[in-house]
Amino acid sequence: MTTYKEIFGKYVKNYSSDPSSDAEGQIWYNTTSGTFKSVLASAAWSSGAPLVTARYNLAGAGTQTAGLGFGGYTTSPSNATEEYNGSGWSNGGNLTTARSDLAGAGTQTAGLAFAGFGTNVTEEYGGTSWTAGGNMNTTRYNLAGAGTQTAGLGFGGYNTAASNATEEYDGSAWTAGGNLTTARSSLAGCGLQTAGLAFAGFGTNVTEEYDGSAWTAGGNMNTTRYSLAGAGTQTSALGFGGYITANSSATESYNGTSWTTTTPMTTARSSLGGAGTQTAAIGFGGFGTGVTEEWNVSSSIITAAAWAAGGNMNTARESLGSAGTQTAGLGFGGYSGGGVNNTENYNGSTWTASGNLTTTRYGLKGAGTQTAGLGFGGYAGGNSSATEEYNGSTWGPGGNLSTARRYLAGAGTQTAGLGFGGWDGTSNLSSTEEYDGSTWSPGGNMGTARKDLAGCGTQTAGLGFGGTASPGSPPFTTLTATEEYDGSTWTAGGSLNNARRILAGAGTQTSALGFGGKTTAGSNIGITEQYDGTSWISAPSLATGRSNLGGAGTQTSALAFGGVSTILTNLTEEFTGETSVENVKTITTS
């Protein structure tokens, strides 16, 4: 009898606890539980960060960790392009021709967009911008695409009737290829120009395979549907979503001969975008949603990043000061029908009342920790320069700001604090002040004078983002501008994808989280973005959209509390970043 040693070249190992990682199929003996265990692969969809702009009838290209979504429809045809890095979406260069119902192919740095409602235009993406390519010979929409930027394939679709036309792209011009056997629209496709795959579509479950000149029959899908998405190759494909009699979550995998039904998507949808491979795909957008989901066949169990409800504050309020961490948070001051001075401490589940601020005020900012906090600025019948220091139970006086201001941003610690921007009652400010534990002194000015911005980081590595540069009364135009501070000078960083003001921040200069806020149109939003020191990408949104909220913690363990949605709120939400663990299974004989 063949032994485990002969197969794997090693003996079964003994561990007192399960190892953090091991090869798929590897067996070990857990001496504590007295059981044999192994790591097994599983197939599942998990939530990803949403599109910056929710839309449907868009196209996709690339991979799960370098994806591209472009075009589509919101309330009108869209020219938006977004890039996915495996964690979130960021804005890319806009299409020259806004359109929906188009097709795509290629990669994130060499993408291809072609046709769409009312057009035969082709565009090529170089990683930052789109340029004109050769027009298709047949104007159509709801077609499918496959291949690369220099060897593309477009097939099916609709003009005045369902089309069977196939066209091949060589990087400059389209030429006719072999016709589909079954004319259809709203189908999905994947693969290469010389090994393409077409499947499903309006009124059909038929699959066809292309060899570079002709289509031949493949195995039919199990579910007849249309407006679905596809990923993978001719012999290893994935089809997901679509419309049957309602939006569908159905997922099927193809092995080159037949389709097998597998784990469905979490969110049923049609007219979505897709990209990637059979074992690592991405589905995004769709009718009525901007949701992204990632498909993985791996030995890891992925838990998506998400906001979850925490314990409510005792006092609903907005424009409050905040500091600390997710499990040791601090909220103080603010507005609740009038200025308040009460303080609350959070322990990871419950807020409890603590010592009051000496100066009742709102529009202030905070820094530091729950046991060594700093509160400064704000409005108390006039702009305030007051600074107070917190020891975990009571507040005591600190040195005053040089410039009284409200709606500023803060960062750092109680003994190395940073205050910047804000409003002095007449003008928006660009000035920065640094605190040494007793006195504020001038720092370098921001490039953009603004108020209602968010901040995080430290005194020597600070981050300021969002806000408004508008005068003191509405309407307020919101900003995307981000600036980084090195202890003396502010420099421009990557722009937010969503312009907003009176948002909250958490984390560091190279690992930040920005959440909530208010748009130029005046809508309170729950949109969340992550910053890596260079660029912002989308992250899961707050459950309750709000502005003027408090924020604390880190990029992967943040806290959002208070603020205003349609009314003042006392809601708390906790953010946890994505986690991945090995899929360890106990081996039994039953």
C-alpha cells in the first residue's frame, strides 16, 4: 500500500496547535485535540470594496488584483473608468466617448473598449488615459468581448436585431471573423482571439467556442440567462450573475466541455462587469448596485472588510472632538441642539460618561489617546483658542492656540499635537500649529486654505484631506485634495475619489481611512476610502451615511461615532479590515 511518505516525500508532522499556513492537502496531527487535520480548498464569493461610481451596463477587463471597469449607465451614459488593485477602486482616466452596453478586453494597463449603445467607436487604455482606436465595422450594443488590446475579439450584440457578427482587432483595425452559430445579445464572453468563448444571452443557454476562424458548439449552461458576466479562458471559464425572471446570483464554471453550478454570488444582479480567471474573478456594479465581489478558489477563508454596529453613545451629537482607538475611544464636546461639554469613553462595546470639558464648544478637534487626550479650538460663542488635556477621567488646561479657529483638523499626540486649517470667522485658514505638551508654535502652511477637513497621523507625518475652500456660508464646494506633512512642509498627495467635507479620518499618513462627510450637493454619505501614502481607493461604506462625525483608530480597526444623518445620531460603527485564514479541516472516518 502506498504510504503518505511515499506520496508527499515527508511524514505526518505533529503540532500542539494548527500551523498558520500549510500546503493544500498536507496532513498533520494536532496533539492537543488528538485529531488529524488538513488544509482544503474552497470556492466562494466574498465582498470587496464598492465602485466609486455605482452603475450598470459597464464593461470590465484585467484581473482580480488589477481590474478595470469602464463606461456604463447611471442616470445617463458614463465615461468613468475605475481601477481595482485587489482591495479597492480608484478613478482612472475617462473614456473619450461616454457610453453604456459596451464590451471590453485586455488588461488594466492595456485595455480595450469598443462599441456600445449608438456607437462603433473603439478606445485603447494605456493605464492612465484612453486614445482612439479603429472603429468596428458594425455598430452594436450588448455585445461581448475577449482577447487583448492588440488581438481583440467582439461578437454578438444588437442593432436592429440580434447579431451573429464576429470581428477581430489587430491593434489598429477590425476585420470580419466567423459568425456565431446563434445570433444573440446580452451574452458573456472570455478567452482569447484564437480561443474565445461565448455563452448564454437573451433567450439562450448556448455556449460556443472560437478557434480564430469559426465557432463550434460547446456545452450548454445550466441556467438560461442574459446580461451576465464572464471571466477566464475557453477551457476554464466562470459565468455569474445575469437576469432570468429576476436578477440572478447563479455562478457556473466551465471546463471546456460542460458547465457546473457552484456557489452563488452574495448579491443577485444583472448588467454587471466582470474580469479575472476561473479561480480568481471579480464581479462589480450591475443594475441598482455598485457592489464588488471577489471569487476565489483557494485554501484560505476570506472575511471581507466591513463596518459593524457598535454601542450607541449616550448623547447624540455632531461636530465633536475625537481621539483614541477602536477599543479605547474618546468623544468630547460637540453640538446637540446647543454646545455640549460632556465626554464619553468607549471600551470596544460601551460608551461611559467621564469628566466634562472646562469649555463647552463644538467644531473642535482632538488628538492623542483615551488616557492622554488633547482637545483644541472650536466655537464657544466665538472662535476658541482653548486647549485642554485629558488624563482618562478629567480635563485640565493646556496652552492656547495662537489662532482661535473652528472646523479645523487635528493629528498627533498630547505631547506632540498638530492642528491645521479651519476657519477664523472671516477666512479659511492654511496655517498649521504644533503642540509640545505646553505650547503651540507655528508650522508650515497648507497648500490649500480650507475648513471642514479631516486629519490623521502624527506631528511629523500628518495627513489632511477633503474639506471646503468656500467662504463662510453655503453653498460649499467640496474638495478631493490631500496633503502630507513632514514636520515642516505640506506637499500634495493623491486626491480622494469622492469630494466631500466634514468627514472623519483615522490611521497614519501611509495607511489612512477617510469616511462619511457631506457632498457639494449637501448629501450626507457613508462612503469610505483607504489611503496607502500615494492614492485613495474605495472601501466598504458606513451603514449610516453621516457628516460631522467623530473618528478614531487605524485603517484596519477604525471607529466612527456621532454626527448627523437626517437627524443628530448617537450611532457607533466599527471597521475591520479584510482577514484571511487557512481552511483547516478535521479529518474523520465517518
